Amino acid sequence: MVRTTFTYQELKRTNHREIKRLQDQKFRAFIRYQVWPNHPYYRRLFKELDIDPFNIVCVEDWAKYNIPLVRKSEYKDHLREFVLNPTEVDGSPRDPADVVKNLMEYSKEAGHSDLAKFIRNNGARVKLKIGAGAAMERLKERLAHQYAPLQFWLSSGRASGLPSPVFLTRYDNELLYSNCVKVGQMAIDPWVDSGWELISMNLFPYAPHLGWHAVNLGLKQMSKFYVATSAGGAIPSEKLVELAGVFKVNGFAGMPSYMRNRFFRAMAEADYEAPERVVVVLAGEKIYGPVVEDIKTILVAKGAREVRVVGGYASSESKISFAVQCDLSGPYHNVSPLMLAFESVKLNDDGTYDFVGEDESGYAALFHLDGTGTVVEGFLLGDVISKQERGRCPVCGMDGPFFWDVGRTNDAEAQIQVIGLTEKTIKGATVNLTALRSDLLAISGVEEVQIEVAKEDMQDPYSMDVLNLYVAFRGSVSSNQAALIEELKKITKISAEVTPVVHVISFEELLERAGGMKFMEVVDSRPKPS
Ligand SMILES: [Zn+2]
């Protein structure tokens, strides 16, 4: 039997061989009956490369047939082509009966037996003309549920001035709903048997990214009580600490730099009493040891006896789920291995690539095994993982696919090779600063700009990111500088989700600052964590 998913308890009982077998079965069905008929980009690619999609039987076959990995630069130029569209085939309309037939094939092969039954029953009514009109309506509704994009997360790599979107359907939302709860269950797993109950607080920024929304869906399902906030967005951090105290919150989720530099700092200053056991889930940025230590120290000083911190790993493109650590010293577990596969690849000099073995490091590549809307296969996420394994986790004992130590590919040259463009992560949002600079230079009145990514406290590598704009205006505009500064801020905020600090200097000063002849358009002067 093909399964469509595992609950957390089922995952704990299954072994990695069984998971791999089912992963490949789902991947096979997905490529044959969703991607090949409905995905404009891969359909074209398979044809161009003369690949029979029915020969692809496991994820590793992607490398066997040398199917190109997708870089962000490629993705942003083909946004529409990455969205499943069953209504067209090779640019022409498809017969609605064929749309239903493909979905039927897919449901059967991928183990979605309820969906298969639904299509069979309503299809029969249409054919036999027993309540055909209503049956047809139900099928239409179901197709819209399955395929019509409902919302998006923003990804990096810009298309027409905005970060590029990754689309989700209602069906994707359903999958996210059942997957995100597993992330939380892993985070609190060691305490559940003792009867400990979660009272949670969402401290992710509210934005069209996976973070806030997935955490919101997950915490709402698993908490005894849930406090939804938007980090410091709507309510100041001091007030949030007060709320945490009033509701006795014992589980916090947010981005490391906001948590350390705002929320827990406010907690340290406040008259606040921590619960005995506290869990903290961090995601969206790399997690550094000293950041975790600071958070723990504050909680312990406020009375917590036991503090459990774990990291989550996701990207906009992972869409319907993410990976989570079983312990801060442990690996990241893929809690939805039948929906997504995180693979590790090595890029060869001749343009080919290989899946790497268990003890090697590699670049993280994402494969979708389920879902609709935007679908990517072999998508280079731009992160390096030190090693990936299948088997029993040495820390928690769960038997499945997991990977260790995720880090961004930060070096500009490596970024070009891996994702096809250069970008910086600022306060968790990934920003293409070269593109931002050209937008800023397009403002008439602006002569030259240098963009600097720095830290609020340059002595503290874990403090909040800041974005500085060093700007020289044209001589004639000195009268309306204030309006220009506002415009620079506005454009930057749209593009980078960060309000910059604008420093107006003379053109000569700017040239000197930026290195004279070899003009440094973008500098990252953030101190490196030791
Ligand atoms: Zn583990």
C-alpha cells in the first residue's frame, strides 16, 4: 500500500527503509501523473532532454538522467511555469475529462484513496446521468480546491521589482496543516508523557513567509492555550513579555535575533516569573550557540528549571512542511518525508552533479513529492548541510532521514554557482541587494549609493541587522532631500522588508568610503560570529 503521509506517532514507529520505499513510490506517481502532465517547466525540460518521465523511479534518478537542478535565478524568470496547471497542455487547452482522468490516476498511484473514491463516484454519476449536474459541480469545486492558487509566500530572487512568490493552493494548506503540527510535537516530545501541556506564543514576524503562518497553524492545534503575536510588529516586546507572564506561556517560537535582542532582553528587564519548563523553537536564521546561551540564562534567572531549545529549518519553497531538530545537539529531522525530500548534492566542475554519500557535505536540494501550486524538483536552496543520513538518530532514536548543521552559502562567488544570484539574509529575509541598488539609483536626484549591511551593535555579532544607505544626491536637489530620503526608505522597505538608515554624504566622500576606483556597491560589514 502507498501511504500519503505519516503522523508523528507513526513516524516514530517506522524505519528509514520503509520511508525510502514510500518516498520513491510517491515521487514516481507525482512525476508521472502531476508533474509530467501539469507542470509546464518540467514538461518542456523532459521533452527537450528527451527523457521519458516513466523511467524516473526514484529521487536519485534525477542525477542519473542529469536533469538540471533549478537555481533561484532560473526560478524567478519562470514563475508561472513552476505552477501546476492541469487546464493546459503544451500551451493548448486540455479537455476537462482528461484533467479529471490525470488526477484520478495520480490519486490511485499516490495512495490518495479518498480522493480516488470521490472522483470515481462523481465521475460515474456524470457518465450515467444520475444527478450529473451536481456531480459535475462537485468535481469542478474539487479541482479548484486542488489546483487554484490561494496565496503565496515570498521567496528570494526578484521578479519585476518584488521578491518572487511561491504559490499555495487550498490543498497545500491542508497538507501544511497536518505537517506543521509534527514540528511542534518533536519539539515537546520528551515532556509529553509527564502530562506537561503547552501554552504557546508565536513571536515570528507577521509577513507572507512560511514562518508565522506555519507556526500559527501548528501551535493552534497542539496548544492548551495559544497567544498569537507578530513579534514586535503590533505590540511592543515589553508588553509581549507581560502577556507571556499573564498567560503563563511555556513555549516560544521566533527568529533567533529578535528573540535574543528584543524579546528576552525585555524579559530580563521585566518583573516576570518563568514557568518551570520552557521550550523555545528558533527558525528563520542560523542559530548560534551564544544566542541560545543568552536566552537560557535569562529564563533560568527568571525561575525556569529546564529550558529546551530546538531549531527548525524551512524555506519558502518547502511550502508545506519543514525540518526540525530533536535536540539542539541533534540533527534536523524531515517530519514529512512523504511530502518533501531534502537531498544533498555535490556540484561538479563540468556542470553535472551527484547525490553525495552519508559522510560528505553538500548543497541542500529540495524535491516535492506531493502538493500542488508551485512545485520544484531538485531546487538548490542555497544552504550547505554537513551531512545527511538515513537511519536511527543517535540523539532521539527516531529512524528516518535527517541532516546535520545547516548554513547559508554566504560567499558571493559560491552563491552565483549555487543559486545563480547574490543575496544577503537580513533579519531573516533574503534580499538581492544588487537589484535593490539599481532601483535606488533609478530615483532621479540620486547620484550614487552604497549599501551596507551592518549590526546594531558592531561589537556584538548576534545583535540585530541594520541596513545603511550611504547616498550622494545630485547638486541641484539639496532643497527636497527629506522627500528623497523618504523615497529611498520606501523602496528599500518594499524590496528588503527592512527600513534603512539613510546617511547623506557628498559624492567625494562616498567614493572614498566605497573604495575609490574599485567601487564596492554592496558591503557586508557584519562582524563574524566566532
Ligand atoms: Zn533525533
